[in-house]
Amino acid sequence: MRVDVYSRHDAYVGTIGARQLLSFIWTDCLNGEDTVDITTTYPLKEGYRLVWQDLNGEPHEHVCQDPKGASAAGLPIYSDTALNSICELFGDYIEDKRPYGYSFQRALEVCLEPTRWEVGTVDQPGTVSGGLTFYHTDCRSALNSILECGGELQTSITVGADGVTHRRVSILKHRGEANGHRRFSYGKDINSITRTEHWGAITACYGYGKGVETDSGGYGRKLTFGEINNGKDYVEDAEALKLYGRPDGKGGLKHVFGKYENSSCEDAHQLKDETQDYLNQHKTPGVTYEADVVDLVAMGRPWEGVGVGDDTQMVDSSFEPTLRCQGRVTKLVSDLLAKTQSVTLGNVTESIADILQQQQQQISNLQNQSGSWDAVAGTTPAFLQQLIDSLNEQFNMNGMSYMHVSYQNGFIFSSVPLDEDGRPTATGGTAMQLCSLGFRIAAGTKADGSYDWRTFGTGNGFVADWITTGTLMANLIKAGRMVVGDPNDPVFMVDFDSKDVVISATASVGNSSAGDIVVSADVQYGLSDSSTVQPTTWSTTALWAQGKHLWTRVKMELADGTIEYTTPRRIANESGIGAAEVIEQYYLSTSSTTQTGGYWSNTQPAWVSGRYYWTRSRIKWSNGTYTYTDPVLARGLTSGNQSTDNLDNSLTQREVFNRLTNNGQTQGVYLSNSKLYINASYIATGTISDATGKNYWNLSSGYLRTTSGYIGGLTIENSYVGNSVFRLTNSGIHFYYSNYELGKIGTNSYTGDSSKRGLVFDLENEGSYMTWAVAESASASTYTMKLSYINQAFGGFSTDTIALGCDLDGRNYTAHNFYIDPDSGGASGGITNTLSGMLPKSINSDGTVAHWTTNVRLQFKRGLLVGMYS
């Protein structure tokens, strides 16, 4: 596996190879969470972009957030949780867009308009909510707002030669494969399986919206939908009642109620629809199955792949009875190095991304009610009294409590019955716990049925997500940040840690606005032909001209970003005489009390140690005359140059070395005989490479690559290693003599059948022979040829022959298809003559010769029979 690394500006930085990658775990969830947990020896930095491919060949891009470095076995180890690059949308901003009622395609186009991301596939039908707006928000939050209206998020990228070329966002009706084929089975690819039930089913649900504003400016009971729902402030499901209702003690069933609340909803019909949707999601028990499985794609079985959103099945025969479940993959955790996966089926497992998204939604709802806060902040103490009276009324009506007492929990007072461990036996209750640590208060229960404690009081102070009070003493605020108004555009903000104070340009300061404060000013000049008419062109440079009138004004930039100017005024007298040019002059003097030993110059003369700079201004008037200002000793200019000289004189080679090495204490470098050396014993990590990139040594991984060099008499080049006699290349060992290539030892296949492969000794056409030779004595200066192939005739050898320099011992094996030339073959001393004789012509049955052929002639050459005739 490889991971290409790019900078935050998309410039290629390097590649993390398999040897540098210690851990790589990819988590992909249906709710949009997409992270990579990486551990590597490669130095990671915040903002680095990691581009990689999964086992299905799909490219991905993740951005490093907060890399941490540690040391293990003397090597630096870096780790980080990188986010899908869609996170960069948090840095793209939308001031005010209102895509309410748009199609999902068009709403996504509006959301991505400020970004570099493109719209991908959008097949989600219908339109977004009629109340959807993008107001003072980032593009990632705007995308979440679209997804709350429907659809599922999927991102994709396209990678080219120079990195990522396209980034796309898709909103799908169903991410992954519907009616998927994938089935996980115990014994095939399931290592373990876990079943978790997150909540029990509800059969009916109350719905509450925004508090209804009263005539006095306060807020009364919350919005309900009973008026449009036959007087019922709840919705119900008859089928769910049959399956999950509780006995009512009269032979029937009664509802199990839940509660849905949207504090920003002001429409009863919308509230009813949202409450019905909530009931539909919770009318069956929330169950997930999580299984650790073998990644069969990594084992070479791509048809066994699974992705987030796929419809899948799980069968585990180790349960009794056999566990069989079917659902969508909502979370997939893949260890790309260990080749394992963790698959979650279901849709209720809450991740940190879900929690953060819920918190962001709650914050958005609170921001949408900022007008109500302003109203409360501006009301009289009568409002607080109204609120206190309302709370007292609720306490008087609903003050009945159940109590649990134990050494572990202290006192718990609850509006619903508690079990023996102090847990509520019904949802939706309120409670207060009092123990030795302090107290805490819950206004409701969480999805798992336990109390949702949100308000705390201890000896160190109070913590609550909502505080209603009269006067709050500011001297009690010691740390953190206090914001008044919209956090993105606060009226007033104080950071008690950094001591920064921000005041809005519209805030009042005394009798004026803070925006009226001048933050910068420039003096401007202009020329006019008249002493009464202002110039039309202004600049920051004062240029006089004969017969012209010079005017001046001040350009001011205010805190609110506006520009204002002072009233222009004229410089010089009625005839227009004024300064036409002002030039700064310099004098390098040998004295600090007078100008001597030098001359005045319009440019600063080169510094001479021990001397003094003087300055003056030469003014040329518009009538052609010159005047000079009094000379001034330029102490700063003089001392700066003299200090530099003094420092240069003090910085000997030893002094420079001591400064660089903490007086010689830093290991790794040392100074000897005025020469600086590097102690290689301390070079334990990093890379060493030459300027041309031909030689590279990674000290962390131990990998050494060289394409140009010289080792032990051998030359190393990009394509070979060798010398003038031989060269080792990717095709074999090549041999040379007097700069001629004679042949090579290598491998190849038979031309007629490529499946027949072998080791070959190839002789080039320029080579005269190929031989096996031997030094026949210890003092022999030459080698005697014993078995040779002759390519070119020489020294009595014939072309294209095998020559022997020793006896041939067949070791009782047969020689096939040989022809012996009688002119040069035969036995040494064998006869060369024609002999006469007779041969049997026919044989009797008793073995005696019946007839003879007479006068038979046998012809021999060098002992070999070469012919016979009669």
C-alpha cells in the first residue's frame, strides 16, 4: 500500500511507502463520518493531504488535523486522525442564501458555489425544507442542513498525474447497493458478532415546538398540534401498540410514550409531521449488530466486497437458535494493513460525529432565538418575576417525587419511579441528585433511558447549558471567552485568556460609534492652478511645480472600514512659491561632533568602521533656490553599523561553532584543527541524497538506492554495475574485451515454445570462440583450451565446430546422430586399403553355409569400413 502526500496547497511532498506505514485504519459511516487513523515513520504535518486507494481501487483524500510525534526504539513515530477532505468546507463561508423549496440538486449547487467542489450525482427526489436558509454559516454546516431534509452524503475524487483534479459531492437516495448480495457467515468470514439494543420501542409520541409569545413579551406554553389532530397533542401507531404496548391492567394495552421537541418550530403542521417521522424511527427497538470479519477482497475475492449503505445479511450459527439478521451497513472500519474489517448493521449507533452534529444543531437553534434573548435582556425585573412565578406553579403542580438513597449515589429525587440502582423506570422524567460531591439536575432522559444530567453544582462553582439570572457580577468571570451577540459577528467579545477585546463597529463608544475610531491615516498632496480651487488628483508624494499651488489633506480609515478625509488646505504663499524637492543627504565623518574627513552625498556612503554618519535635508524651492537643514548625528545608523562590525570581529570560527553547538555540548558535530566534522554515529534518521537525486539513503527505513557511483573497482550507473570486463544489467552478465562486447550469460525462452525457459551463454558475432580452458600447471602463464566452440576459423580450428583439447569419456552413454568423416576421423594407425574375401549367401537349417558370395571387396580408410562391393 502507498499513500501520496500533498501540501495544503496541493503540491506533491512525497510518498509513504509500505515500510514507513505502521498502521492505517479507515472508518466510513453512513452519517458522513469519514476518518483515517494513521501511524507512520513519515513526518506528518497539519494540513498535509493523504491521497490513497482502497482495495476496490477507489481513490480517497484525507487531511491531517493534529499530527503527534513520539519516539519508539530511537525512531520518530507520527500519528493522526485525518478527516475526509470535505472538511475543508468548514473554511468556506456563506453570508446569506435562501434556497428554501429548491430541489436537492439546486440547493447543493448554492451550497458549493463558494468552494472548489463540484456537484456529483443527486438522485434524492423532492425538495428541501421550505424554511431552509444559509445565513452567516460555513458551507459544511450548510451541507448538513440539506442532508437533514433527506438524502445520504457521498464524496468522490479524481486523481491525475499532478494529484487530485476533481472533488465531487453527491446526495443519494440510497447510498450503497440496495437488495445487496453480500452475506456474512460464521465459519467463512465472521470472527465475532455483537448485538446491542439501544432503546425500547415507543408506540406514541408527544410533540412540542417553540414557546408561544405572550402579550406581555414573555413566553408561555410550547406549541403543540392538538388543534389539527382531533385534540391530541401526540401521534400514535396502532400496529406498534399491538407489538410493544404495555398492559393497562384492564385486559388491554396502553401506549408507551416518547417526546419530540423542536424549539425553533413555529408551525403546527410541520411539528406534527416531524413528530410522526420521529415516531416512525422509534416505533421498533433500536438494535445494531457489529461483526469483526475477514476482508475477503484483500484475499483476492473482489465479489465479496461490501460498502457503507449496502443491504447485507449476517448468519451466525454459534447462537442458539441461529442468529439471522438483515440490515444496512451503517459503519465500516477497515484495517488496510491487517486485512480485517468491522461491519455495523443498523442505524442507531451514535458516534462522536452524531453528537457534534446534534450540538451544532442545538447551537444553531439557540442562535436563531437571539432576538428573544435581546428582548429578555432589555426587559424589566418583572420578566424574571414572571418566570419565577411560572416555575413555582410548575413545582406546585408536579412536585411529587420518588426518592432513592444509597451510600454510592447519595439522595436521588425523581419524578418517575426508580429501580434499586437509582435508574429511572420510565423515559421523560426529571431528577435531582445530592451527594458529598455536590448536586446535579436532569430535565430529561437519554436514549438509553438514563437521566441526562446537564446542570451541576460543586464547591468549585456551577456548570449549566442555560442560566437565567438577574445581575451577574463580571468580577466572577476569570477565564474563557464571553460573547455578546452573534459569535460570527459579536457586538462585544472578551477573551480572558488572551486578554483580547473585540467591539463591533456599530457599538456605541461615548457619544459616537466604535466604527468612527480612526485606525490608519495617510497625508495626501495635490497640485492646483488656483489658490481657491482644490486639486482633483491626490497622492502621498509632495511634488512642487513652478506657478502651481500645493494642497494637503489627511485620508483616514475608520474602524468600520469607511474612508473619510480632512478639509484640504493650501501650502505656500499667494504666488505659489514652495518646496519643489526635498533630498536626504549623508556625510561619513571621522568625528562625532563635526563633519570632517568626508563629503555630503545624496546616497548613503559605504560604512567605514570607527566613523560616524551625519544627515541633513537639501530643499529645492520652486523658484530654483536651495536651502539646507542643520546636520544631525545619525546615532542609530552609526551604532547599528558599528555594532555589526563589532559582532563580525567577535565571531571567530570557534565563537560561531560554540553558538551553533551550545559551546560544543551538542553532539553530532565537532571542530578539530579549524575544520568542522560531522559525527556519523549521531545520524540516526532522515535521508541523505545528492543534488542530482542519483543516490538516496533513508536512514529511518535503511533503504539505500544508488544509480551513479564507484565501489571496489566497479562502476554503478543507472542501468548497470560493472567495469571494462563485465557489466551486470537487468538482462544478464555482459562480457567485454578491448571495448567489444563478446557475449553474455542470461536467461530466455525457446522461440518455438515460450514455456520452455533456460540458462544461456550467448556469444556475439564478433566473438571468435567460446571455450573451457585450464592452467595445466601452477606456473603456467596461459590457459589450454579443452572444450571450445569455434565461431571464426583460426590457428587450425575450423569455423562452426566443437574442438576438444582432451579425451572424450562417454561414461557408457550413447552418442546419437554422429557422423565420422573418414578423411579426418578413424583410428590412429588404422589401415587404408581394399581387402578381398567372401560372404555367406544362404544358410542351411542346421546353420551351415549353403552358398557363398565370392570375390567380395571391403574398402577401409584409417581403420573404418567405408565401402563394400563384389
